[in-house]
Amino acid sequence: MKIMCAFGTRPEAIKMCPLIKKMKEYPQIETVVCLTSQHEEMLQQVVDIFQLRVDHNLHVMKPLQTLTSITVDILCGMKPVLEQEKPDIVLVHGDTTTSFAVALAAFYEQIPVGHVEAGLRTYDKYAPYPEEMNRNLTGRIAELHFAPTELNRKNLNRENIFDHVYVTGNTVIDALQTTVKPNYHYKDRKLMSIQLDGKRLMLVTAHRRENLGRPLKDICEAILEITKKYMDIEVIYPMHLNPRVRETVEPMLGRNPRIHLIDPVDVEDMHNLMARSYLILTDSGGIQEEAPAFGIPVIVLRNETERQEAVDAGTVILAGTEKRKIVQIVEELIRDRDKYQAMSRAVNPYGDGHASERIVSALLEYFKGKV
């Protein structure tokens, strides 16, 4: 069978690369890799680390791109690729504009779609925006649904999606087997120069659209207060390339010697940085899944999360973006060792590192006798 995997952002790549590597172990599967390059440089870093050969690249990224331009460019770019390759199925991942646009392009060519990381929901179409509608619409198009957790399956069932729903775990846990290494040495020069001896590392990422402006300022104010109260806390903040993130973060945090603002690092540096952290503050979805595998408590800088399993399991705390609440939660974890230990020992609800195998098994079963 011919399976096309299409993705365009770094988070998608981190979660799709382990699956592609697993599929390549099966001689009966021909794998075609298509990048949209919705993100260019950050995407390529991941592809290089997993040593994947790319068959097609749409190179849609351009200055001042909009959701409309990304969608239109992917739709137009995917048509000749799909006509040339004629895959038996197209796999997309998660909730990006790439995922929705590629799924729509495949639908227009009457090619089945498999949705990896299906069934995540907040039930607020503007939070996160546009991700909540991207994954909803992709789910309506998809023929096969690979849900990371039982809760994700129930979300799909609630929407009358019952056929070909498979609970697999999350492929991001599979990725850690490739990226995390003992005695790892960072590649990023600025990261290499940061001395953390005797310090507790607080890793921060914040860049979501809904947090731009006042919420991000509140997050920065909370970080400043935490570093002022706790002299052994050292902060590393890999800043997103979005100028709107940087124009807020750099003036507010850039002059503090214990807050290290760095450019985004590749997935190996990031995963190993997470593994060495004491606390993680983030509005990222993927980190909510990854960090519990290391036993690192996560404070989520959002008012809602589509990853409710992590909240229920006790591996993350939903803090919102209000300064007072963020500081309060961090202080509780620093002062209350029992609470910290309870979070660090909680079982990761996102699986055992064998999600890719389960997805491949489901695909082989689905196509048995069909191709």
C-alpha cells in the first residue's frame, strides 16, 4: 500500500517522524513524505534529526502569511502531488492549518484520510484559534481516527464518529526514544553557555495567538516575580520566532541575568532540556504530553486545555494567564515537596511509546484485501 504522510510544522514533525520510521520497517508499505513547510526552518530541524527523506515540499511559508494564504497555497500545491502519487491514504496530524488543508485536498481527490492525534477538543471554536476548528474539520473528513486516549475516543463518539477509531497513545512518547540521551551535550551555543550548577531550572514557552498582548505581559510579570522571590530559580525561555511574541518578551525579561532568552532549539536540545528541568511553564500542547514522561510538573498557561487527561492524571495544573495565579501555583510546588512529588510521580496518560506500532497495525488491518 502507498501511504502519504503530510505535515508542515515542527510539532507535527516531532509526532509524525516516529510513525514514518516505523512504517518504513514494513516492506508492504510504500511511504511518501510531503512537507508543506508552513514553518520552514523549525520543521527542517526535526526532519534532519530523524534522517527522513522528503519526497515533496510545497514551500508555502512566506513573509506575512495569513491563515487564508496558507490554506489556499496548500490546496493548490497538494493537487498535483496527489495526482502524481495517487496514495491509498493520506495521514495528517493534529490541529494545524496544514492538517485541515491537506485533508481537504485529499477529500477533493477522493483519497481517504487518516487523522493522527484525533479527538482532542475544548468545545470552544475560538480557543485555541484556529486549532479547535482545524481538528474538528479534519475529523469530519477523516476515514480513520487515531485517538491518543480513551477520552479522545469518547469525544469522537459524542460527535457520532464510531467507525475506525483506534486508541493508540501519542506518538510524541515514541519520539523521546530517539531524542533523549544520557550525558547529552547541547548543540545550541547559548544553551551550552548557561551555568545551572546548584540552580533549579524553570523552562518557559509561551506563544499561542490567544496569549498575545496582555496575557503574555501577565506571564512575563509572573516570571519576574518568581525569579525575584527565589534566587535559585534560573529561567530558560526559547522564544518563538513570531515578532509579536518577541516585542513583548524581550523588553520585559531581556535585562534579567537569571532569565535566558534564546532562539527556538531543535527537538533534541528541547527534549533533553525538558528532562533536566525542575518546573515547566507552557502554553504548548505537545509539552503537556512530553514532560510527564520525564516526571516534570507542568503549569499550563491557558484558561482551557484539550488535554484534560493530563489534568485528571495530575501531571499538569491549569493556571490561566493571570499573574497572581501563576505565582501562587509555582510557590505551592516549590514549598510543598509532597505536592511536587505527587505530580512528578503521576502516570503519564499519553502512552507507553508504542503508538506508532498500533497505528501501523490498524492501517494494515484496514487495508487487508483492499490494495
